[in-house]
Amino acid sequence: MTLAANLGTKVELADKPKLRSRLSAVGRFARRNPLGAAGGVVIIVMVLVAVLADFIAPYNPVANAFDRMHEPPGLENWLGTDQYGRDVFSRIVYGARTALLVGFASSFVGAAFGLVLGVASAYFGGKIDLIFQRILDIFMAFPLIILALAVIAIFGTGAQNVIIAITIPFIPRCARVVRSSALAIRELPYIDAARANGFSHARIILRHMIPNVMAPFLIMITAFVGQAILLEASLSYLGLGVQEPTPAWGLMLQGGAEEYAESAPWIAIFPGIAISLAVFGFSLFGDAVRDEFDPKLRSR
Amino acid sequence: MTNMESTGAAGQSAEAAMQVSTLVPDTALEQRRQSERRFALAPDLVTVRNLKMHFPVTEGALFNKVAAHVRAVDGISFTIRKGETLGLVGESGCGKTTTGRCILRLDHPTGGEILFDGKNLVDLDDKSMRALRRKIQVIFQDPYSSLNPRMKIGEIISEPMKVHRTEPNKAARDARVMELLNMCGLDPRFADRYPHEMSGGQRQRVGIARALSVRPEFIICDEAISALDVSIQAQIINLLEDLRDQFGLTYLFIAHDLSVVRHLCHRVAVMYLGKIVELAECDELYGNPLHPYTQALLAAVPVPDPDMEKVRSYRIVKGEVPSPMNPPSGCVFHPRCPLAVENCAKTVPEFRELRPGHWVACSVI
């Protein structure tokens, strides 16, 4: 290559290796963690289905068709129809939207609050930390579902309240994990350097501590999304989550499971598979992300 | 040996480094004698009086009962004159670093006072302290963990300027980052790199640039060169020397390498178990150590000649350093001291000026 050509492609040269190294990093991740990669594929498919639901779903998910009730899976309705004649496949496709919306919104919001609270608790330490952790203990004493039920009981049902109900039990769990790594970071010399320079507490927490606890934070988020989807399905199944006729997997399970378990099992089986697959995908991916970030667990 | 005075940026051979840590050239000695005389008249910048830092050791999960105290620093006093470099030496755990942390107010002292420019740092409120922090900077031992791994070098150096508003705008800050990188012997293009892309010596230069960014008066070098390679050590020492001469900086140089301290410092204080046992001008201390602990410390410096090393007689002090949680009564050094008499276990020795400018805490000599 001539010098002139070299100069001309300078910018490209600087960018290309970065992209290539990103791609090869993905490749390495997949080779090291085939299960995690499978989880990642499930997540990607789910996101695509949710985004492209309008193009994928053959029917309107909320349109009743009383002439086609309890239709078994076939060419016209791939996964059959439910007790109102609605297409099960279309409802599962649109249900992915509900699941992902609730899953991502509640885990991101919950984890973000947990992140700030956990880091602040570790940073200030002493009495503040002690009081704070005991309050978190109270919240942690309740199982996820019980706490979510209590929140629903206060705020009422509906998609928005479901998100709040799932967010709240996540906050202490994330705060606890983030705090433990923030405690280690607090003792490092660069935090001392920041304190010796008179930086404000907010600056030290936001600029110096939070960016350095991102690894456990990302692990928590991926682990939470799957749990949040399961929790949303459970709440909907109990009739306390998303309300009819919104397509949601837990709701579909509830509608089909009891009455039609024998006569029309497809009504309940397929949304059940969707829930299991989604949760399975997220937890596989979450485990892989954890392995990736934790060098002690990483096998070469 | 001329490169001893040349810029610290120049890469130096391991040979030069060896010389730094073994002998001091005559020219440098002469220069220092002159500057020592000069500092005798300079005003005090930092005065530490009877500084105490006792860390509580708690037990019990619920009520945190204080079981004992670790007396990391137990009543030390010294002054540092403007433009002077005071060396603080001693083995690990003797309280050198804690002394530095107290001056930086990273630890809040249990007692005593620290005067900086006439203001007592111990009872200063946070707001006034924040304004003073610009003038007191620190260079840490570990060049790996003293830089935030998520920030670029440029951000690391410019952040103190931003917080203390020493430069009017971002352009001025960026220009100063370039200037500082140059000054510390680094390529200005490093500003866009992350710490993990640099070597230990380069990172330490970044740490120095950060300390200099807000134009401080006083820099605490907390084992600033201990974690570096011998050849890199020489470079960093020269850099610190050049910067001191260029900006009239005052250093508190905390170290355990006696030869480095001898090269860089005007006066030296020797610490043992939270107390200063001896304080004197550099040549006086190395040429005529009075305290038995200082004598033992100097005798332990290895001789860079295998034949001489083989035949020389060690004066090894017996035993181990006692726990600072339960220090010996009287003179803290008495259980290990070759000169100890009965009285040493009873009375705490006074810190006396035995010769002009030469202070010793020993009641026997």
C-alpha cells in the first residue's frame, strides 16, 4: 500500500479493528458459553417478535371470533384459538410486548434505584449504612411475589402498577449486591484521591464509584428481566396483573388452564411454553454474563 | 552522573538508577547543603503538634463495643518549612501513611493539631477545608489503583481543575492538561487514553500531573516510588526534584527506601510504632545517627558489593515490632533496644534536641 493510500484510509483503519474486535468478542463469548449464547438468541428473537408484532401476527390479538372458538392448532390458526375465538399465536406474539415492557421497565428502574442507594450506602458507611441495610432487610424478608401482591393491593391493577409492583422488590436486592462491590471500591486510592481533592459526595458517587460497579449491576439487570417476566405472568395469572383483553402470557394461562385443560389444552400450553422459554433464555444469558464478568469463574 | 540534575523525562539506564540508590554525588550534596541553610530561615508551612490517630477496634455485631485502640500515630510533632522536603521513614505499619492521611484529612485525627499556613486543619469545617485542599495534594504509592480505570487520562488530570475552578473554561483546562503531560514527560496524546493502556511509570507520571494540576504548595508523596522498577524510580525521583525546584514545592516524602530519601530530602524523621524517634537534617542523620533504632535501620541497608556484604557485621535488632494495639510501656523501642536500661520501661523518653537541629527520643544517650 502506498503512503498516500495509507493516509487516505486512516480513519477507516481506526474504526474497522474496533468493530472487528467487537464481533470477535461476541464470537469468543459464544464459544466459551454456548448456553449463554442460546439464551442470547432467545432474547434477540423475543425482542424482534415484540418489535415486529404487527407484521408477524396473522390476526388481531383482541378480536373475538365466536364462530371459531376452541379451534385446535391447524393451518388457519397455527396454535389454535381460545374460548373467545382469538388466535393464540397472535396473542403470544403480542404478549411478548407486554412481557418485555414489564420485564425491562421494572428491572431497569428497580436496578437503577438499587444502584444509587447501594453505592451511597457503601460510600457513607457507618450509621447511615447500618440503618439503610436494616430497612432493606425488612423488604428482603418478603418473598418477591408477596411484596408485589402487597403493592398491587395498594395501587390497584393495570400494566403501570404491575411495573411498580415488580420494581419495588427489586430495589433492595440490587442495592445489596451493588453495595458489596462498592464497599471494596470505596477503599481504593483513587477514591481517596477524589476525597483528598475535596470533590463533592455526589461527584464521587456518580463519577468515580458508579462506573466501577457496572459489572455486578449489569449481571443483576439480566438476571432481573427473566424474574420480572415470571413475576408479571404470576400476577396476571392471579388476576392481579395486566387485565383482559390485553394479550399477556400469564393471563392466557389463567383463561385456559382450569376449564379447558382437557378439552382445549393448546390454550394454556403455548403461552406456558413462551413463559418458560423467555425465563430460561434470560437466566441462561444472565449466568453467562456473570461468568464473563467474574474472572474467577471464567474458564479458558 | 550529570543526568542526576537533568530532566526526569529522559530515559535512564539501570546503572544510573543503581547509583541513585547507593551513593550521593558530591555536587548534589553540596547543592543540598546550600539549600538546607536556605530553609533554616524559611517560614514553616506545615506544623504538626502532638498528632494522635487511634483507630478503635470494635467487637460485637449489634452494639459495636470498642474493645481496644490501634495507636497508629501516637503523639508526633514536626514542622516542614516552605520549599523543604521532609522525609518520613520507618518500617511498614509504623504510622507513616496514617500521618499523611491525617494531614489530608482522609482520617480524622484523635488529637493534636496540624497547622497549614497558620490554619488548624483538625478543626476546620468541611467548606473551609475544601478550599484548602487545592493547596495540599497527594501522590499515591500504587500507580494502578490510584487512577480511576473508567476515566481517560485527560479527565483524570482536569477534574481537580474543574472542581476548584482554577481555569476559566474547558479550553484552558485542556491546554493545561497538555502542558502538565509535557511537564511530566508524557506525550500529550495520552490525554485520550485510559489508565490500563499505560505502564506503571507512566501512570505514576499521570498521578503527579493530577497533583500538580491545581498548582499546590504542598505535596504528600506517600511511597510515591516504592511500587516502581528501580530504573523507573530514578526517573520519577528526578521528575519530583525538577518540579520542586521549578515550582518551589514543599514535599512530605513518605518512604521506606533510605537511600532514596537521602537523595531527595533535606530533613528526615524516623518513625517507630507511631512515634518519631529521631529527626535531623539528612547528612547529620545518615552520618551520625543517634537513636539505636535509626542505627539499626541504617545498618540494615544492603551494600551493593557481594564481598563486602558477606563480611560486614549486621546489628540485627532482636524480636518483632510489637502490636500498636498494645505498645510497650515507657519507650516503645525498649524491648528490642540494645541500650535499654531498667528505666526505659517506665518513663516515656522526651523528644530532645541533642545537637542543633537534631532531635532524638531516647533517655539513655
